[in-house]
Amino acid sequence: MFDEEELAEIRAGRDEWERGSLDPTLDRYGERRDRFATVSNLEVDRLYTPEDVADIDYEEDLGFPGEPPFTRGVYPTMYRGRTWTMRQFAGFGTAEETNERFHYLIDEGQTGLSTAFDMPTLMGLDSDHHMSAGEVGKEGVAVDSLRDMEILFDGIELNEVSTSFTINPSAPVIYAMYVALADQQGVPRAQIRGTLQNDMLKEFIAQKEWVVPPEPSLRLVTDVVEFSAEHTPKFKPVSVSGYHIREAGSTAVQELAFTLADGMAYVEACLDRGMDIESFGPTLSFFFNSHNSLFEEVAKFRAARRIWARLTADWYGAESDAARQLKFHTQTAGQSLTAQQPLNNIARVTVQALAAVLGGTQSLHTNSYDEALALPSEEAVRVALRSQQILADESGAGDIVDPLGGSFAVESLTDEVESEAMTYIEEIRGMGDGSMRAGVLTGIEQGYFQREIQEAAYEYQQRVEAGDETVVGVNAYETEEDTEPELLTVDESVQEHQRDRLDAVKRDRDDEAVTAALAGLETATENGENVMPAIIDAVKSYATVGEIMSVFEDEFGSYQETISVA
């Protein structure tokens, strides 16, 4: 963007500044540290100038908002048109309790629902399974059958709300329940909106929740994408999730690279199915973490859009803007929250949320200040939501489209993050001999992703323990006495209540219809058919999550992770 003569003048001016201003200041005062780096340990320079962005081609690398390569945003007006969707994670105890929290958040101005499920539901187990003991309703809402989903959304019209479901192994079942509930309400399937996480590849990489092995898990994800593209086009059938990769300890670059690699693996699986990228491409969504290093996070989000736009076109032939746009949800970094001095987390979350907004997110969840200690209380979740509303309505952060675009520092960091992420992406593709699908599966099988993340997490913890990484209230600015907020607790009676309801559902349902529906699902699974129509029939008969997931486990077997040592 600058010619050589201008750069030479800037270079000479910088040399003069260093001699006349910088060096005397350094001699007299020094700097706070010998080295400045992001949370991911990416070193940042003292000063950025046009020299650092001299190779940028504005049209090719930046462009304008709403146009390829979407570095500056996926919409021309961004938040000047409407603000990002504000979602606060909600889910605990019974469906009745979570429904009450849903209505509370809607009344407080939340613009999208986000549902957390308990561990048995996540793992495809019913509340009466022996392994569910002590976990029912504890870290999210318990959902065993369509009856729970009916209660969960009581008084909520599905054509008037967008709902996100954070669930993976049993995601097809929960999605089927939502479709069945829309049918009950008389809402056309084409009108329901929301997002299903349904990202099994990242489960094997980071979060470690699975029922069947990677290959059949990928098949089930693809079935959902294929069915949704045809029947629920406004619903996002997969949210390719870097969030959990980052929570496991990865760097920002690893989060970006591994997430995009997973996304491309899903693209290839859909293409292998015979689907058209122009049809399913626009339905894919992404889910990123936003951590403490504000400028690194902004750079990561901008680089993500640019890489996805380029590679979907160059590698997979996507032509339309819709198929090349990377749209994403952001959640602030749960891993960064501290149990010590929990009110400090409000400041952390605000910085992280600001990074997401400046980076152009489409949807945002802000963590509550007490989440290092328990599920969020009503007060804490209200503060978290108000933080978003202050950013949207008071800060002016959304009034300018891509306000950090053109910053020498941000553009340089965006290039650096992109370059390092592409190195990883090419390495993963190489492991699959040119196939990202094969490369990701090979990386999972060989423990490649796990080793990379573990090494990054270990190095970060070493920096914290050495005091090279400051965590306020933990290894700096500590207090002898700490305050503990009033915490939300889930009573043990929830388990008995949920099991009683499950017993009632099993007594009242038509057993012959359940048996027939599960047999139909078994046949579809064995024959390689898309299983979604059969799952919808099964949930409408009030077959349970555990009964449906058992069909897949019987067909595909279970999975035990083995990690080779490098």
C-alpha cells in the first residue's frame, strides 16, 4: 500500500526516532519486561509501521466488508445494521428450571437462547442409567425424551427464537427432538432457526465426549448436515468449534488451524456424499474462543475469515459469497476465569467480549463471573448479559465497521496468525495425502492434535508458575482474604424427579410404536441411509436418548482413545 520511496522515508524517520527519542528513554527508564508476548506466547513488537504491512494488497487481502475475502467482516454494515446475537448459556437441573431461566433471559433482553445439557445427555445416556448417578442436571439440563423438550420450550414459539444447542455425540437426537417439537407447534421446519454444535472431530481432539468411533461419528454429522440443508435451511447443523480446543490449552494459532481443518474435513465428507457446496456451505458455522490478548484475538478472527474464503474457493470450488463466508459464534474464555477474586472476571470477560466485537463476531456469549466456582447464578448471568448490552449500546464499538482495519499492528498480526495457521493446515492435509478429511482422522488416530495442545498447555503453565505470565489475583495482586459469591446449587432431588418423569414416559408411551421406530432406525443405520428421518420417528414415539444412541453403539461399537508417544 506504500511505494518504495515512501517506505524509505518512513524507515529513515524510524531510525531517527530510535536514536533521538527511544534510546534515551530506554537508557533512563527501561521497559517493564525484556519480552512482550500474547497469551499464546506470540511475541509482539514495540512499534508497528507501514513497513510491517508493505506487502499487503488491499483488494486481495482486505477488501471491503461483505465482499471476499471478508477480512473486514461478512456484512457491509455489520453492527450498524443490527447487533450481534446475544446468547447466555442456560441449562441446569430439570427442564422446568431451565425453561424458567430461558424466560428470565428473554425478559432481560437476550436475543438468542443457548442450551447446556448435563453429562448423561451429552454422552447419550438416560437419567436412569447407572453411570448417570450423581450427574443428572448438574452441569446442564437433563433431557431424556421429547417430553423434556416440550417442557423446556413451554411458552416459547420456535418460529420466534433462535436456539443454540451445545451437544455433540447425541446431537442428532436433540436436533430431531427440536424438529419434532416444531411439528407439534405447527411451525414449518423451514422456519426454525438455531445452531447445533454437532462437531465430533473436535471431541476426539479436545473435549473427549464420544459414543462411537471417529468414522461413524463423521457419518452421523454428515447425515445431519444433509438433512438440514434440505429441510431446515435456516438452521446451522454444525458449529465447528475451536472453543474447546482453546479451553484444552491450545494457542490461538492452533485453535484457528485445527478448527478450520475440521471444517474442511466436514466439507469433504459432504462433497463425498454428493452434496453441492453451494447448498450446504452457507449452513456451516463456527465457534471460537476469545481470550485475554485483545489484538491477537482480533487478528485471529480476521485471519479465519480470510483463510476460509480463499481455501473454500481454491480447494473446493465454492463460488458464491454465501458458501465462502465464515460466520461464527464467540464465547469468552472460561479457562481464563479464576476462583480467586471472582469479581475480577467481569473485567476479563469485558475485554474478551470487546475483542470478539472488534473482530466481527455474529453471536456472543459472555461468561458469568462465578463460573469458576459453579453454574452461573441469576445475578451473575445478568451482569454478563449487561456487559454485552453496554458494549452494544454505550461503547460505540459497533458503530464503525472493522474499526481496527488498517492498523499497522492488527494487519501485521493478522498476516502472522494466518501464516502460522496455514503451516499447520498444510501439515494436516499432508498427513492425509491431500485430503483434509483423511488428515484430520489420521491426526486423531496418531494423537497429533493431542500432543500439540498438551505441549502448548504445559508451556503456558510453566510461564504462569515462573511469573512470566501474570494472572491477576492468582500469581500477582493476591489477597489474604477472598470473597465468595452466593452460588447456584443443583439439589440432589433433581435426579429422583427426572427419573420419575422418565418412568412415567415409559409407562405411558406405545411400546409397539417405540420398538418399530427403533427397528426402523437400526435398518437405516445398517443400510447406510440418512438416519435423521428414522431418529425423528423414534423421538416422536418417545424413544429416549439412551435407547436411540444404543442403536448406533450396537452397530458401530464403542471407542477407546489410544495416544502414541512421539
